[in-house]
Amino acid sequence: MGATNAALVNIRGWLEGARDDIALVRDFVEEEVVNEWDNFGWRFPHQQNTGHWYAFYGLHVEPDGINWFVNQLRQLAPLAASGSKPLIRGLFIVSDEQMTMTQLHVRDGQVHLEPGDSKYAYLDA
């Protein structure tokens, strides 16, 4: 992602997948939390019995944190505990004070960066 002149950048969204896949995400984050303060933005709800398990992220970070977060997602996206095909998928919205928005789509073991959709601008109000 490009550099921004913003003081803080807002990152929020989620990953979802099978229980064992999200457990791998949690293990990765917990191992890295001592090395990166921004990992405290991750939350993992308990007792998800619907077949879909979630990992939520929300935090205001320094602009340098954008690249850190995208790189972290690139490490998480191909994780697959329940088979050879990555089943982790998700959506994150990244925005700054200048109302610049980017969407990070996690699917097929990769992270896809796309321009933000103006219909989500109300989230930055």
C-alpha cells in the first residue's frame, strides 16, 4: 500500500474459516504479540458452534503499521489446518484521516488490495 500523511490509520475487519484454521491464526498472533504491539487489535470470540469461526481485528495504527498488517495477512492467508486448500477468507477496510480507503480481501490463500468502496465511507464519519 502507498504511504499516507495521516497521523493514524484505522484498520478493521475479520477473517473466517474452519475452527482449526482460525486456531492457527490465533496461535500465530499469540506467538507474535510480544514482538508487535499492534497484534493486540485481534479478538477471537469463544464458543462458535455455527461451523464458521472468526478472528476480528480493529485498531488505529501508525501509517507504518499498514505494511506490517498486510504482510501479516499474507502470512495468515495460506494457512490451512483442515486440508491442502486454504479456507481462510476475510475482508478488512483500511482508511485514514484524508478519507483514503482500501479494502483487503483475503481469499484463495492470498491478499488482494482493492480501492475502497464509497458505500463504506459512513464508517469513517
